[in-house]
Amino acid sequence: MKKYIGSFVVLGCVVFTGACSEEGSGEGSGEGKGTIGIAMPTQSSERWIADGNHMVSYFEDLGYETDLQYAEDVVENQVSQIENMITRGVDALVIASVDGEALTTVLESANAQEIPIISYDRLIMNSEFVDYYATFDNFEVGVLQGQYIVDELDLENEEGPFNIELFGGSPDDNNAHFFFNGAMSVLQPYLDEGKLNVQSGQTDFNQIAILRWDGAAAQSRMDNLLSSNYGGSEDLDAVLAPADLLSIGILASLKNSGFTADDMPILTGQDADIPSVNALIAGEQAMTVFKDTRVLAEKAVEMTEAVLQGDEPDVNDTETYDNNSKVVPSFLETPVVVTIDNYEEILIDSGYYEADQLNQ
């Protein structure tokens, strides 16, 4: 095992990256099994904070020290943070990338030091050195969102047409394409049939993608869609939003345009972020797809531990996730739909949130 030099940690954050980082001390573990570098994209979403904290807890319970850093969605920060982790001699890297296509060179450096790499939730592209991938069934996330819209509009029985607008995630996040393709696998037949109508005409992923999952950019785009396509008698019945980071911006635009909980279009989301759960409770956001970060973090820790112990991690997909250099062995966890009818059971009763964290 490589020796962890703790005094370099704070220096790395302050001098080299200028971005937020948190370092686990491993106190109480007593085993000193090594150090795990955990590179997360941003603290702007609660789910990434939860991911990082859960991994630190699980790793330290196993006797590892941790170096957790957040790049605040700046590619250069994340590259520098990972470079510093390699220099400090971490024993493994768990990386949720800011830009899945920007890490090729730094992963070559990690491989040269024989540091195993676990890609976390966002697949790292164009590198043969990604050993394993822990994620949710991202295509299924989109399917759940699309099917929810179909069911709520009762498209099997209603003639329509119903107006829908589509939003996509960040084009540099491989998951965004899976979300979109999953949703469109459900929605496209109804678009072809004419039961669904995209008034703006913007149906191609490149037209609807929102770089870096920027909620403000989503709000601006929704503003433009409403002003250009939904004046007069035109109704907006549904908005496909792939994640809560975007749905909150979209919701702000809708509310600013006069929509209320009584006439809000069906609005989807993902991650069960607190603002979106509160919007759900208020009847403003229809659903969110919950991905339990406790489960995914534990799986990533299990994978990392197995690799470091010379074992093969448990995987359940060896075909789907091709990063253009290899098909990365993956474990896919199961996403769950959360609505106003079941949020207490899924989010509160399970201990994911405390009741007083939500506006009930």
C-alpha cells in the first residue's frame, strides 16, 4: 500500500485547486489499509454531497483513509485534484467526472502508478484504464420518466394532442444520453402518432441539452419556449426534465409565467433533491426518480475493496457501457419513482431524509 501523507491534503486544496475538498482522517478505523481518492463533480446538488459523505463513511469503516474533493463543475479543478491525489499516492480512485471526456491523460498517469479506477455514476469516456463502473440503470431512469408522462396523460386512451417540451442533460455526461434515449423509447411512438406534440419543434438531443446541468440555463430556455410557442390558447401539458437540477429552473420559469399548482404541466425530475421534493409536496413537480446514494456509494466501496484485495467485484452488466475504449464492467442499481403518494415511505421512512428537512 502506498503511504498517505496527510500534510499535503490541505495544501492540495488551497494552493493547487482552489476548490472545495474534504479529507477523512480514518480515525477510529485503526487498520491503516490505505487511502482512497474520491473525486466528485460539485456541491451544487445535495445528491453529490450525500454520495461523497456516504463513501467516506463506508471506506473509513473498512479501515481506509479518504481524500474527498469537489471540483465545483470546473474540469480543470477536477484534473488538478486527481493529479494531486496521484502525487500523494492514493491506493485507488473513485471518480464522478465533471466532463467524462476530459480525464484521459490523468488516468494514464494513474495507471502508470498502478492505481485502480472506479467510475462512479457518470461513465468516464475514452480510457482503457477505467476498471469498473458503479451506477444506476440510466436507460431505465428515462423510461420511468417517459412512462410517468404517458400514464398521467392516459395516452393509451386519450386522443390528444397534448403539448410537451423536452429537456436533455449535459452533453458531456454520458448518462444524459441514456436518460434521453430511455424517455424517448417510451414517448416517440406517441409523437409519431400525433398524440404528443412538441410545439417548439425541438426534439433532437443537441437542441435540448443543457450544459453542466445548469438550472439557470434551463430556466432561460423554458422562458424562451413559453414566450415563443405558448402564447394565446396554446396549453403546455408536460415537460420532460431529466434531473432535479433542471426541473427547479424550469419550475421557476413556469411560475414566473403564471402557472400554479392547479394548472402546472406534468414535470419530471431525478435525484430527489430537497427543493424538488418540496415542489412535489406542493403539487408543482409531478415526480422525481430516486437513486439511493447510500446504496450506490456502498457498491462503489465494495468494488474498490475487492480490487484492492485482488478479487473480482460483483457486476451485473458487461455489455452496455462502452466508453469508446472498452466495455466497462458495471453494476447497475435500480431507480425508483417518487411522487406525492409515496415520498414519505421511500424518503423519510427509509431514513434518507428526516421529516423536518422537508416542508410538509
